[in-house]
Amino acid sequence: MMSVGQHMESMECYACHADWAPQCYGCHITVDYSEGKTDVDWIKTANAREANGLSADYPLGTNGLKSEGKVSETRSYLRWETPTLGVNGEGRVSPMMPGCQVITTVIDKDGKTVVENEIWMTPEGKGLDHAAVQPHTAGRKARDCESCHNNPKAIGYGIEDGRFLNGYEKGFVVDLETNQGQTIPKQFKTQSPAVPALDHDLSQIVTREGEQLVTVGSHWPLTGPLPAAIREKMERTGLCMGCHQNMVDEQLWAKVNSPAFVNNEQHRAVMSKALQSYARERPQDRKGGSDHDAREEPPGSGSLPAAGFGPGWGGHFGLHGGRPAGALRRRRQRFARRRGPGDGVRAVRLGLHRPLRPRRPGQAGQGLPAAGGQSGRRGPLGLHALGPRQLRPARHAGRRRPEGDPPGPLQVQGVTRRPTRAQA
């Protein structure tokens, strides 16, 4: 987990370490005005305060003031499991959970349904909100790689690619059907009434084409679905076919196949040998680096520069400033061995995994100060001295950026959003 630079630079710790998050999908609200029905009005009660500050629901045996209309609420389904991932208000990858996903039905005083399963639209999309959250369910063990990289829900495409609630706009009838989907009994009951505007699963927030379907954290400008470049690099579904597509080549497959069952450990051993063989054959264009290291990432490719660093920093797969992750690890190990008695605080603050700011040309001072030391002292890494606050990458780099600087950590690219009211 820590060996992948993008994990450390652009994700909240709890994006992986949150074991689960409560997820309530679909808030079906019914307001019934028929037969003189009433219900407690919490807003009216709170506003009707007495001189002593007590509200109308203070006396024992009372629930407060009432208003016309009886309100009831149900839900489509619940989950207590690993959540969807998105971008939070600080521009970092974070867990998401359903907010207010209101689907409204209104019955008037005469008992007539005047609004049925209505979804209210917003400038961003359907008012079926998802919001970034700190679930407070952190555990020592992080999520498995597959739970994000082989999971459409984690990426934002919905549980099992949203297939369970496909057809919600027509309603669901669970009964005997023909192979054409026609219900056979003449008398049947609709289990889930149609929601005309709901043409996707409630757990889906974005399409593979990049269209944002619902509101996502509408209170924070940076909040949104994962950008297209991140989604494309993140999804690794079907990688098994890299090998198993060759099963159709009988001669080739006969050379690698085994008549006995091959367990997971044996599979991993074969993949490890294949990777090592590929590494030996791959051309090296410089010491410690491969041809991939030298290639430049195209704009918007998802290699997110660390906040406050120039182009090339915060590179792909743990590469910082063009240096392979192994080289950085060796330098950090040397630093750990050489640090003095006063360097313990600095080592903890650096975390031995954060990228460091390079010395700027013409700037005095070439070292990191010891804890409590003065700026400008020469340190073991030969880097420009930084104060304690500068050792941590800024988390709001996407908000205040000097003109001409590279983009911030997570500009939401590749997501088609409807214009806000101000833009409209």
C-alpha cells in the first residue's frame, strides 16, 4: 500500500482503513394530507420558544406542535460494507456514503396522489446525494487491493455495475415470467413501484463515459466522483485474461498448463516468474529506471503532482521527480541510519514516505534543520532547510495556486457536470 506513491499523496488514510460505512439507499418520503392527518412539526416547534428559552416539546408527555400532513419514510435497501470512493472537499480520495436520496410521494386532502415517486433535480444531477465522510470505522488492516481495483462500486459505477436495480423506472414484479419478461399470472402485486426518473442503481454516481448522475457533496466545491483518469487507471477488472485469453491456443497452453489443480499460491509464483522475466528483457534507458520512467505522462493522465511541487513530482507508481521508488527508499534508509539525536522528531514528521521539496537554485541553505534547529543548516540529504509546517504537502493546493503552476492534487477532470445556477 505504502509503496505506491499515489496512495500516499492523494488519498485519506481512512479511504483504505475504514472497514465499513453505513449506507442507506433511497429515502422514500410520503406526505399524506388526507382525512385530516397531522404530524409533529419540528421546525415549528423549535421556533415557538418561550421567554425562558424552552420549546413547545419541553413538557412531559408532549412531542411538540403539529402541522397538517402525516410524514412517513421507508428505504430501498441498506448496506454495512466497504464504501464507494470519491473526492472530498480537500481534493483527496475519500469514502462516500449516501446522503439524502429523497424520492417523494404526496397525497392531497381528498386522498388523491398528486406526486408519486418524484426525484427532484438539481444543477448537478438528480437529488440523490452522496457525500464524502470519515466513517470512524478505521481498522489496522487496509482494504484488499481487489476491493477497489476490481470493484465497480468502489470506483463509482454502482454495486455489481448497478445491475440489480436496472429497470427501476418501470418497477419490479417478482413472479412467474416468460422468457420475454412478461408476467404470467393475471393477478400479481408490484413489489417495488416505478420511480420514473430513476434509470440507474441508487449506488451509482457516475457513468463510464464520465457523466455525473447525482449530486455529490454539494456543499464543497472540490467534492465529486473520481476523475476519469483515476477511474481508468484504478479499474483492473479482467486482468486474469492477460494469461487465460491464450487458452484458445492449444499448443501454447499445453506448454504451460498443468493436469493437476493449480492453487492460488502456485498462480502467484508463476506470475512472479513472468514479471521477473519481463524485467530482465525490458530495455533500461538509465541506471535504476525503465523505459516507462522516462516517458512523460500526458496532461490529465492521473499522475497527480504533490501539492507545492513542480512538474514531474509525485510521479506514477511511487516515482518522485523522475527517481525510481527504490532509489528514494535507499536514500531514506541512509538518512535513517545517519540521523543524529535531535532528528527523531523530523524522521517521524517525514514519515519516511513523503516527497521532499528540492532546493531551489540560488537559495541559501542546503540541509534540513534538526528539531528546534535553525534554517540553513546542512542536512544528510543535501536538501533545502524547511520549517515544520513545510514538511507536509499542502492539502488545499487546488484552491490557491499561483498563475502558471501545475494543477492541484485532484482536479475533477473527465466528469461531465451540469452548470451551477451561478454559471447558468
